[in-house]
Amino acid sequence: MTLRDQIQQVIDDEPVAIFMKGTPEMPACGNSMRALQALWSAGAPITAVDILPDPQIRQELSALSDWPTIPQVFVKGELIGGADITEELFASGELEAKLAVALGAERDRVVKTVTVTA
């Protein structure tokens, strides 16, 4: 399976995916942390992918999403944006509403990290 296929599989299969610098346990950038905090506060189940181990991850992700910056947050396969947009959606209540529609009101608040490799 190619790196692009692995990235696409995470986007397609995970309810909420964040491609970030670092991991939820050790974020390596303030924007990644801000996006995580908004997701946590909204009660999202989070699947994280650390883009730092391999520069190809970021290249393939940006080619797939047509979004240049990190983090990138996906809900049910749909790119919702980066840190600023995720925070704005949370502040307005739209993030929780989007999660409720996409995932239902009762959802597990799990946090996991998955690895993709070239």
C-alpha cells in the first residue's frame, strides 16, 4: 500500500483524523495543540497522524487535500481545515453540531495515534 493510500485510508476510515506535528501526548507545534484542544473540548474521538517522521507524509497529504498547512482536521472524510478554522467552529458551536450530525451524540472520546510509512 502506498503512502498516499495509507493517508487516504486514515481520512476515509477514521471518524475524526488530525494530521499534526507531534502526537496528542507530545504536540510539537502550537497550532497542532490548538486544533487538538478544540477537538477535545467538542468531545471528538481523535485519530492523530504525526507528519514529522517523514517529509513525504506532508507532501502526499497536501496533494490529497489541496491544503498547504498543518494541522489538517478531517471529520468523516471531509477536510474542515486547520487550527484557526477548527477553533472558530468550536467557538461558534458548529464543531459540536458537525460532530453530532456526522457521528451521533453518543460517541467514544478515544484518542489514538496511527503511523503511516513510505
